[in-house]
Amino acid sequence: MRQALVLAALLSAASAAAQAPAERDTAKPVLGVLKLQDETGAMPFQGGVGRVLTNILTNELAARPAFTVVERRRLMAILEEQDLAASGRLAPGDGPKIGQLTGADYLVMGTVTAFQRGVETRSGKARLFGVGGGKASSTAYLAIDLRVVDTTSGEIAFARTIEGRTTSTRTSAGISLGAVDAGYESFKSEADAKVVRAAIVQITDYLECAMVRRDGCLAQFADEEKRRVDRTRGAIEIDADPASSRTRDRRR
């Protein structure tokens, strides 16, 4: 009888141990969003585009059922106490420390490396509901280097570069041909708001795919990353042979 009870206890413990990892895997990741560093100098009157993007990203992640997001005020209070609020940069060991204090599993951070308004501006004639008028289109470009740090190990668990451009068209009467979501009011240009919205949604989709879903979406994001890298390579001409360059110059 005693041996049977011991065996039952061992089997119960083994079953619990086997189920624990599965329960942890299905738990929602707890994220803390640090202020995105701004290398652009854009939107100085709003505190910089990095601050604006940080607030929007926090809201987007919190709206996804896949994540739990640490409240920004709580996170900022801890960052200020640890003297990290100003720099937003982590030294070795800071990640686990903040993770223990906030309960965050991961810290989302990054750098806004480019935010260019009016990269291309075109104007022309347009007719809207039979009424003539002018039409202007503007293209905005945004690039963000994203990093996600595991607060247990202090290592970068996920990293990705998000970049893209969007075009917005308006009539001379100021009638918008596309809506701007609430929460993006800081951006006066619709093209600016659209490129930010697209980048933030892509970041959120990527994190949900890589951290929660882990299914066929990973291959899709890998293909998109390859296309982005190929486009970047194609935009740069590298001449490994100076002699061939001089020959081309003489032919011109």
C-alpha cells in the first residue's frame, strides 16, 4: 500500500513537471516598452519622434490580447530610480534588474534611424465628385531598428529592422483620401501618420509572430526581411575593382 502511494506521488509530480513548461509557453509574454532612441531630430516640439512612437507602440501592444504590457508610469518610475530614463540604454545586468522590479519578461527598445517627410511631393489636377481642383501627393519614409531583450538572460532575444514608405494624396480643398487613426494626431501630414501606423503594426505583428504564434508567419517575415536586405543591397553600387571604375570614367 505504501509503495503504491509513493508511486502515485512520483507519477503526479512527473505529470506536473511535464505540464509546467507547456503552461509557461502558453502564458502571455509581459513586455516593458522603453523609449525609442531618436537619431532623426524630428518633431522637437512633441519631445521627439522617438517619444511619440514609444507611446503609440505601447498602446498597440497593449491592445493585442497576445501580450501583457507593463504600465508606462510604473516602468518610467523604475527607470528614473535606476538612472536609465534619460539614456534608455541598458548596461549588462540592467535587464534582469528591471525585469525583477517590474515583472516584465522582455524589454522592447530600439532606435529611430530615419524619419523623412515629403521624400517625394507631386502635384497635379484632380476631379472629385465632378468638381475640379488640385491634387498633391506626399511620400514619407521611416526606419526603426528594433531590439527585444530577455530580462532573464539580459540577451537580445529578437531583433529586426523595420523600414518603409507610404504615400498620401489630398485635394486642394483639403479633403483627405484616407483616414488617420485616432492616436496619431501628432503627425500633421497624413503620409507621416500612415508610415508610422504601418511601421507600428508591422512591429506588433512581428512580435506576436515570433513570441507567441511561432507558426508559418515566421517564414513570411523571413521572406520580407530577405527582400528588404536585397533592396538595400541593390540601392548601393560597390565597385571592387578601381581600374574598372577608371575605365568606365574614360569611356564617358
